[in-house]
Amino acid sequence: MKVPQSRLDFQRRERLGMVEAIWGEHKTTEQILEILRKFQDTGELALVTRVGPEKAAELKEAFQTLEIHALARCLTFGRIPDPLPSLGKVVVLSGGTSDLFVAAEAELALRCHGIQVELLLDVGVAGLHRLLNQLEKLAKANVLIACAGMEGALPTVLAGLLSQPIIGVPVSVGYGVSARGRTALEGMLASCSPGLMVVNIDNGYGSAMAALRILRSSRALSKNI
């Protein structure tokens, strides 16, 4: 059976202020290449998420100008814009370095939209002093994205200490009962800290787009005041 050609949403930037991301994990190399050629024709920046090392090498061989972001398990094609400070700043935190692949995906997705972003690792609640030492810096950010596995307590603690919008990202890291991120997800959803937002397990890209919506809305509101 002939596989239908992909239909891409190149109006998404105009409509939502977002570039369309390509989910790479369940696509073949040939399917991704077909999509990248369409991005090349339009001059739009392409972000391909969830690409393993072997597939990334195959794509790089076919598309020499692709950039591999190994920590984020992503690829980009096209120029990543310089950050625009007027859009605001996001800090992406992770409980430990095991959460890095999700945090790095969120960081890269924000960079693709010209957002100033900082990655802050190893501030999990197992050593709470590490987080408390960073509160002054965190208070200057517009939005915080907190990635955590195990019981997923980091976003709840942050939401009880700081007033900014906080987006929790459960990560599929932890022993048995952690259930590949399910425990962290349920813990964040059951948080007693009011106003905490939560995305799906390992969804670094989704958390970045939620942060982008907040920043764009805040900027639009400030212009109308």
C-alpha cells in the first residue's frame, strides 16, 4: 500500500506563534526526509523530536545541514533565532541528570522560538538546599518548567515557594513503583500547591509550548494596558 504524503501545518507560526514539530520516534528515515524537504522548500525552521542516534546519523548523512542535539534527542534544520529578551525568560529545572533528555528537549524547543532559556540541573528535593540556593535566580524568570521523575515532588515544592507559572513535567525515571513516570504524573496532578500546571510524561516539547503560550499572552496583555 502506498503511504499517503504528509500534510504539514505551515500556518501554525502565523496562527499560534509556534513552528510545527516533527515527531521522529515512529517515523522512518524516508518519511522524515520527505517532511524535511518540504520544510526546506518553505524556508521554515524544522524541529524533529525523539530521534535515536542511529536514525539521526542516517538523516545527517542525507541532509548535511541538519544539526544533531544529542542530549535532547532532537534534530533541527534551519537557523535557530537569537533569543529576544523582550519575550521573557524561562528556566528549565531537573531533579537530576537522569531527567536531562526531557529538560533538554524543552530548552531546545524554546530556543527554536527565540525564547531566552536557562537549564538548571540537579536541584531535586533529595538535596533541598540545592534548590533553595537558587531561589533568588529563579524568582527573576517569567516561567519555570520543572522536570522530575521518582515521586515528582520538585514542581510542588517550587509552586509553594515561587509565584510564577510553573509547569511540571513527569519523567519516566525511577525504580519499580515509579511505573515509568506514572507515579510522578499522579503526584503532580494531586499536588497541594494551587495553580501547578502539568503535562504528560516526558513531554518536554509540550511544556515548552505551554510556556510559550504564557509568555505570548503576558506580552500581549502588557501592550494593551
